[in-house]
Amino acid sequence: MELLQECQNKLLLFHILGDGSNTTIAVSHNLGTQDVIVQLYDTTTFDTIYCDTVRTDANTVTITTTTALATNAARILISVS
């Protein structure tokens, strides 16, 4: 995960996702809390990608899509305040 922005105790992390085969992807954010906001969008069209999101534990979210995301096709944003 890369830190995109930090201001006034709010963090916004991002990571590029997609490998062309998996529909379930675990993403480690290491924020130490399950109180996170998760958004996924297409890196080409910038459209929101709707998926199931599970806050697996205090440091991981798991997303599930109906079809596999193409390689590097999506960006996940994870924020906490």
C-alpha cells in the first residue's frame, strides 16, 4: 500500500489490483483498525467497481468481484480517520 494523502489525522492509502484470474483478493493496509472506508475503481474509465468488501481483521480487507479483474485494472482506496 502506498500513502496517498495524510492530513489532520486522516489517511488515504491506495494499491493497484487485478491479476486476470482471482475474484477474491486480500489487501493488507496495516492501519490497525477495521473502521476503514474502502472504494474500488477502474484505472482506465475511473468508474466505481462494485464488489463485496469484508474487513477481515484490523489490518486486512478482502474484496470479492463477480469476475476476475484484469491485470492492474483497479485501484483500491482505503481511508481511516
